[in-house]
Amino acid sequence: MAQPKVELIRALKLRDLVLFNIVAVLGLRHLAVAAEFGPSSLVMWCLAALFFFVPQGLAVMELSSRLPNEGGIYHWTKSALGEGHGFLCGWCYWINNVLYYPNLLISTAVIALYVVGKGDSPLKDNWYYILPTTLICLWMAVALNIVGASTGKWLQNAGGLGSYIPGVIIILLGLYGMLTVTGQQAVTVATLKPNLSALSSLNFLAAIAFAFAGLELSSTMADEVDHPRRNLPRAVFIAAPLIALAYILGTASVLWLVPKGEISRVAGFLQAIEYGAHNLSPLLWWLGPLCAALYTLGNIGGVGAWLTGPARVAFVVGLDRYFPAAFGKVHPTWHTPYVAILVQAILATIFLLFSIIGKGTAVEEVYLILLDTQLLIYFIPYLYLFLVFLLHRLRKTHEAEAVLAPGGAVSGWLIGLSGGAVTLLAMALATIPPPDSTNPWLFRVKVIGGALGFVAVGGVIYLVAKLRKA
């Protein structure tokens, strides 16, 4: 069945896409986790970039120029492997993000407390503060993105700047610190060398590799992009190096400025700004609160990006009639897939209520089990990404218009195999219970069984829709 014609507005320019990619991928919270690991994290960032981020970027650049269609990764998979695999990829991409919002929103509310203090306010555990703050952030992003891509993009643009400016400040303060004070952690050849035979090192490598995930998100809005075949690859080419530099140099700055035993996983990057600013001049005390405010804005922009992108996948699945047809509706005035956005926001609100109001109850336990079970679901779309990259290259899909990764057939295989191998490694490591797990086998059952359960639910939805269409 052919998709019905829908009218979307091409409101996203190259600048918007670059900032969208930054806000979708860059998370300065990863700097503290990396710095806790020690100086060898700098080498690990480089390995993660080489074996996952670069392959991901090149695959997305090529696929978005071959097939610049709304739905992005869903459309690429459907074109290469058929509607069943396309639906499974889109379903996993969509449902994973619905479960992800509460964590992002709650961390946003906690970081906002650093604007007026050091985050030690009792409000961080008070749902009378957390709940309204998170709901306001979520529904503000919903409203702006329903009113139109030309309006909603400003939230993502502001979020991109809010995410990146604190990163630049950390790097500059770190460079000044390297010239004026002794580093808090010794950076030598010995401390830079990672122990890749240790399970903890492999776990860390997989974790930071997926700190680089998300470059494919902007391609889900291809029909709302001005000259998508040209601008989507260009945006990846511009944003990817900026993101990699922020992670690597930002981690180096945290390592240099913050004593290892004092690094906070929640706000380690803000600690680095406070230490660095005080080292430069006590009069710069305001840099910490300013960067906390900017990063809060960045997180809200991230909510907007991860709300609107997966909603486009659900929208196109609705057009294909595998979700209810209402998902494929476009607002008559604002020309946005408002039903898909609203459904996503309502589900996010429900899971947010589960995680906050249900704290300490059976409801919270159910939500935590859901979080464990969706670990593997997160990686499935990336397996598809690298597989369909290889298939479209072998079939020479729209070869004349494609922005091909350099290096010919050899580089194509390296991209697909490297990215796929890192994804499979991350999936295998996700099934290993954490050290404090009281029941390792129950953890494995939840992770593996939960993933199979989500896939089965998606399969039932697909088969019912298939029968209805027959």
C-alpha cells in the first residue's frame, strides 16, 4: 500500500541540523564518568570514536544522502530488508525512547538546582519539586514542536548552544589550568594505557561508545529539511568533530582540574568549571551557575530532540498503517505530526509518574524492571543501521546522488563490520550483571527476556496490522 500524501514544511536549515546533532548526542555528564576512570579514558574515547563514532557518522552520511526520507532509520531498514524488519527497527527505536525520557527529565531538574547552589538542596529528592519541573520541561517541548518545526527548532538550537558552550568553557579553563597549576591526576604513558583485558575496561568502552550515539536522529525529519540530500550529510560532517573534541578535551580538563576522589557523577563538569574559574579569578564564581543554567537549557533541548525525532518514526509507521492511522495525521495549520508527538508525550508522562510518584512502591519496581528490560532494545536499531548500510552499498541504491564514504569497498566493509562489532559487544556486556547484583540470573532473565518480550509485543502489533491490511 502506498503512503498517503502528507504536507510537511521544510523548515530545517544546515545550522539547525548541526545544533540538532549536538543536542542529540553531546552529554557533558559523560565527562565525569570518564574522568573517574582515570587518564586512560582519553585513549578509550579515541578508540570509541575510531571504531563506533566515525563508522556511525559515515554510515549516516551515506544513508541520509541515498534515502533522504521522513522516518530515517525506519525507512532505510524497510527499503533494504522489507516491512517486517523496518517495523522492528522503528518499534525498538520508538519504545526505547519513550522509556528514556524520565531519566533525562529528572536529571534536568537536578542539574537546575546547581544554578542556585551546589546541588545539595533537599529539593533533589522532593517530588513536589521534581514532578512539576519535569512535566513543565516535557510539555513545553511538546507544545513548541507541535506548533511547527520552524518554531520547535529554536528549542533544539538553544539546547545545542546550551550543551556546547559549557563544554567550550571547560576546555578553555582546562587549558589555562594546564599552563598554571599541577594536574590532579598524573597523565603519563603508563596512566594513559588502558587495560583492555579487564571486563571493567570493556564495559567502560561500550558505555562511552554509545555516548556518541544519536547522529541518525536528525534524518528522521528528512522531509522537513531544506535540501536533505545535501544538508543532512553536511550537518553530520560539521557536528561530529565538534562533539568528539568536546568529549576528549572536556574529559582532559576534568582530569586536570578536579581531584579524583571528589568527582561527582552528576555534576563533575560543573566542578571542573568551578575549580578552573577560581584558579583564573575568584571573581568568576558566576561561571558555575551560568553553565548550570546553560546545561539545563541544553537538556530541555535534548528532550525536544529525542521527543520529535522518534515521533517522526511513529508518524511514518502510522502512514504505513502498522500503527493506528491517527499516528500519520498532520496538523492542518502547523503541518506537524501532532498525534504521534502527543502520544509519545502522554506515554512519557505516564512513565514519569511511575518513576517519581511511585518511588518506594511496587510501581517503581515495575518501572525499574522495564528499564532493565529495555537495555538490549536500545542497541537493535544500531545493528540495523550498520547492516542496511552494507546492503544499500552492495545494491548501489541511488548511487549517483549518494555522499559515499571514502575508501571504496574496503572502507565500506570496515565501517559496517566495526560499527556492528562494537554494537554486538555492547549488547553482550549489557547482559552481564553489575557487581552489586544480588541475583545475577534474575538480572539476565530481565534483560534478555525483557528484550524478547518487547520484540514479541512489536511482532504482535505488526502481524495484527498486516492481517488488517490484507
